[in-house]
Amino acid sequence: MKKIKAKVKTKYGVHEIILEKDERGYVVEAPNLDGVLSWGKNIKEAKEMVKEAIDLCIECLVEERIHLSRKRQAEITAKDLLRLK
């Protein structure tokens, strides 16, 4: 099936997407974000759905990075405290 390349604007910037028609509507993916895939009955709905998926993906990535940063800071602090004893 024919793939349509497009861009969508989300609250985190402009992202490339690829739409592909299937028997019930459009499958849409954001190739630059692993695992971001959605579907809509028409192109407009597919774009709205993938915008939400992109925003949620980015928010999860940010949360995970914050969590990892805090864990790393705690490890460094613990090591520094042990060295001071």
C-alpha cells in the first residue's frame, strides 16, 4: 500500500509521520520515536491520535530520564559519603 509522509505539530515540536491506508482506515507511525504507532478512521483522526501518542512518548522519556538522573545522583552522594568516613 502507498505510504504518505507528513508532519504534525505537537506541544513538543514538529514530528515526521508516515500514514498507510489499511482496510479500515489509516495506520500512522512516528519513525523517529520507537514504538509510536496509532490508527484513525481517516487521515485527520490518525494525525490527532499520533500527536497524542508522540506527546505521551516524549513525556515518558523525560520522566524516565529524570528518574535515572535522581538515582544516579543518589548513588554519587552515597559514594561521596562513604569516602568521607
